[in-house]
Amino acid sequence: MISKVKEWQPANIPVVSSSKEELDRLDGHNTEHYIDSAFRSTRTNEVYLFFQREYLVLNYDPGTTNARVVDGPHYIHNGFHSLFATEFSDNGINAAFGCHGGHDEAFIFSGRYWAKINYGTTSAKILEGPELIVRTFPFFKGTKWGSKLDAAFESSVPNQVYIFKGREYALVDYIQRKLIHKRPIVDGFNCLQNTIFDSDIGAAFASHNSQEAYLFKGNSYVILHFTPGQTKDYIISGPKEIVPENWPSLVNILPRSSGVSGNPEYTGPLPDYDPDFIHRMWGGL
């Protein structure tokens, strides 16, 4: 993936945060992590999985235990060069979803920011943003939804996405930037009641099988059949453990330690002249 680093991040964005989210992250600095976010690729049965500052591409072979790693793990900035020295590569991606239309596009979220990217092999670049979530989705302003979203997956209805935070989900039209509704998870997805997925979902992605989605939390996952506009959803499979039995190709990859320190080496192309580059890399020093 070759791309220019796009100018975006104002020099006054603080490098160190004292927010609750940042304190929680520091408290869990040496904890183990599984899948933090994911989005479906336009390539059949392939998904991008993100954990901390890394990612891999997996062929998940629906309905089997034959999932295989297609590429990675890599540091985010070495696979998505346009994200070099941004919130997304430095702090990881909290939530993501693929766009409808088959154009290799996805929305990614990190902390208070979002961006729309093209993840194509030779044209990976930032299409929109990075921008504050509440500036683009103003219906989240003044709510907990303005930072560190839990998970997301695109609906089978074009231009609609399910976004999860805590015990709730929001159904959003991401083209018109319009909130359709916001509800408790168990009201919209009755089958998740009395499971670990009734709150704090760790990651999700829409399957290539119509109206199916994978939900993750820690080392557990479920395959969900969802029914937009109805409440006839049901669990196809799970909850089950990711590793070691059901996704054996990830046994030597998950869990990941969050104790990575320093700045991983960047192996991509050097950026064109960018007046904010020094600020992004070294905080203006």
C-alpha cells in the first residue's frame, strides 16, 4: 500500500491525554488484548482485524475452522502508509466498518477521531478526515458516543451502520450523517440478552454472507443473523472461544500484549513536504 501522508492533524492536538479513556488504557498497559476492531474487505471472505497498533488480513472461511492468515500481522503504519504518525497508528483503531459499494473504502475510529480510508493495495489513502466524531456526527455531541466507540458493522441496508457503545447501539446513515435510532443492545438484538455480548462489544464485522455478522469480546465470538427493521435476529453459532480451537490460525498471534513501548520502525515511503510533519512525529520539538 503506497500513499502520501495526508495533512490533517492540527499541531495543538495533545500528545498526552488525562481523559478517563487514556487512564484506563494506561491502567491496562500490561494486559492481554484480542481483537479491538475489524472491517469486512471487498475481497470474498477476507477481513481486516486490528489489535493495538497492529493488523492482519484473514480469510475467515465462514462456518468452518479453516480460517487462514492472508497477510500480517503488520504495524498499522507499515500497511496503511497514509495513517503514519496519526491517532490511528499511534493509539490503535477502536472501531471500524466497511462501506457499501465495493470500492475498498472503510470508516475507522480512534479515540475522538474518525477517518474514511481507501485500503486498496496500490491506492491506500485518507479520503475524509481525520475529524472529530462529534463534528461530523453532531447527534453524538455531549454524549458518551463522542469518544472511543466499541465496535461497528455495516447493515445489509445500503449506507447504514450499527455502532456499539457500552450497553447501547446506534443505527446511523453514514452518508447523510443522520441518526436513525439509538437503543439498548438487547432491545435491537434480543438474542444477545443474557450473553456477554449484551454490553461492551469488543469488535465486529459484517460477514460476506447476507445479514450475518461476527461479534467479538475478549477470546469469545458469536455469529449473528440480523434482521434490519425487525427483531427476528438469532445466534447462528456461539458464543465460542476464538483460540485455540475455532480459529487455530490465530493461536500464535492472539492474545497480544499491550505492553509495546516506543515507536515501531516505519518501513513505508517518506512523505512529501508537510509543514505539520514535525508536530505529528515529535510534538513540535
